[in-house]
Amino acid sequence: MRIAEASPESTKPIRCAHFGKCGGCDHLDIHYRIELEQKRLALGAMLEQSPLSRFRFLPTRKAREPLFYRTALKVPFGKVGERVVSGFFKPGTHGIVDLNECAIQHPTLTRILRRTRELASKHRVPIYHEHVHKGLLRHLVARVGDGTGEILAGLVVRRGGAPQVAKVARDLLHEFAGAGLVGVVENENPVRTNVILGEQTKTLVGRGELREEIEGLNIQTSLATFAQVNAGQARVLYEDVLEALAPIEGKRLVDLYSGYGPIALRAARAGANVTAIERNADAVRDGRRAAAENGLQDRIEFVTGDAGAELRKRAIEGLDAVVVDPPRRGLTDATVALLGELRVPRFVYVSCDPVTLIRDLELLSGVYRLESLRPIDLFPRTAHLECVAVLAAR
């Protein structure tokens, strides 16, 4: 791709030599105001082609900080000749851009990435080759704790227990403890797959969990637990969800695809009685611990299992509201059908993919009326957009 003629609104790439080659971001070459307008116009164009109508299209919640905001990192390793490389994929390929700087990633995470690559080379760690399914080191994952600044890093390997990997972990903790790194874990993923994390994780050095302090809530999570990549803007998202559910005190709420419970914990603190349903057992464990630590265990039940199947078991009279925050693929047909049967008075749909969101809203439109749709820019400088849809039973 090349620029045939620059727009008057274009600008030089912002502080990143990789822009245009790297798939980590898309919009560093335009002003943030124009990026927001383009995203809203694109969403509006999709809605115009949809039968959904007569709802409030609310103003976009722009990011407070559109640069250096990513508090979570997941990058693959590879080799070019004898040189170890690591970074985001080139657009549309599995070719790795050897990342040395990043305008959207938390700066300390970028430093940890660079140093991990150097240490992998120094300690002669065999690098994984996805085409032949050989080698050892597959990915680096890391996250910055909201409210604490603690950092937890993980080395994803094809098989565990290699002494070279342990040396990398020890060196990382020694060098970055002063910058917030509290531990390095090893995650074993022996499967030939595009899924990053495997099922087995052990702590190599330091702690295996990350402490966070989020709006008065004390939480500990592992790297296997999903967290939004933009911790600051996630707070804005969850504020919108709670506002959509208000008044919530005394209400019975089900939170589907709950993760460790960032919505469920806030709702319980506001006085709701919550059932949080999540497939990931690590996230459920973290949620139960957070509920106990914050004195909310009497208001939250965390359940491990399939969202639709567990919701059906609990679909009894008196359910006041449902919140869903599914993966990018959206809701399953079975879950859509069940939500249609339930006709809950209040239904809030959080989505990271407007295409699947609109699809599901159309499927539910015979039972639920779309009251409002709010774009939230959780992924500045990229083409992605989060949305919060608020529905009521007809």
C-alpha cells in the first residue's frame, strides 16, 4: 500500500518508526479527531443498512489518552536467519515486525519486550517455528496492573522446564523489579494452534499474580484471566454499563462472559445480586477471591461453564437484567434464542465488534427494543471500536 495523495487532515506518523509496516495500529497518520469521526461514520453507515431504528445514537466516549495506553501485551517470537525477532504481525500476514518502539503500548512493556528478545538470544533459547512446530519460546505476554503499576510477565513455551527460559525470567525480574515487575510465569502450550495460552502455568520467579486497585476494589488476577488492553478506558466502559443498569440496588442481575467480574463486582457493590457466568476457570477463581476480599461474596455467585447453558439453569422468575460481553464472534444462536425466551426487563450488550453486535441486535429486535447505542473508543489509533447497547423488553 502507498499514499497516492495525502489528505489535508493527514499528519506525519506519531513517534513510531514501524507505522505502516506493523499491524499494531492503523491511524497514527491522521488527527485523533478525524479518527473518531471516521469510526462514527463507519458505524453509522452499518446502522443505516440495518432495520434497527428509533434509538439514541449517543456521542462517542473518546479516549483520555490515545497514545501509550495499552496495558496488556501479547507478541510472538520468530527468527530471521539467526536473529531473534519479536513484535506484532505485519498486516494480513504472520510475518513479525521486530518491534523496538510503539506509540500505543505502555512504554515499560515495550522495554520488557526488547530486553526479553535480547535475553532469549543471549541464553540461546530455541525459538518456536509455527510451520514445523519445533522450538521452544512462542510468545511474551505481560500486563500492567490498574491502580498499582505492578507488572506481571509470562513466557509462553512449547514445553516447560527448560533452564534457558528460567534464566531469562530471573534476568528480567532482576532488571525490571524497580520498574514494577513483580513476577515472571511460564505458560506451557504444546498444541499446534493460533491460541496463545495453554492450560498449564507455573511461576518461575517472584509472584504469579497481579494486584490491582480499581475504584476502591482490590483484585488479584493471573495472566490467564482476560483483561481489557486499555485499563484507563475500561473504567469509562464499565461506568457506562452501570449507568445503563441504574437503579440497580436490590435487582437480580446475570453477567454473561463475566471474566473475573469487573462488571459483576461493581454491580454488587452498588447493591445488586449478581450471578457471574464465565467459561475460564482461572477467571472464576480470581473473581471469587476478589468478591471475598472486597466483602461482596454474599451478593455474587461465580459460575464456571458455558454462558447459554448456565443461564438456562438460572432462568427463573425475578431476573431483572442481563449483561453480556461476548468475544468478537458475538452470541451463539442458542444464547440469542434463550435471551429471546427470557424477555428480561433490561439487557445491556457490550461488544468489541460492531458487525456481530448489529447482527445479534437484529436477531433480538422482535423481543427487545434498542434504546441507545454508545461507541466507546477503547482502541485508539486502530480501526477497532467498542460499543455499549442498551435494550428493553418489548
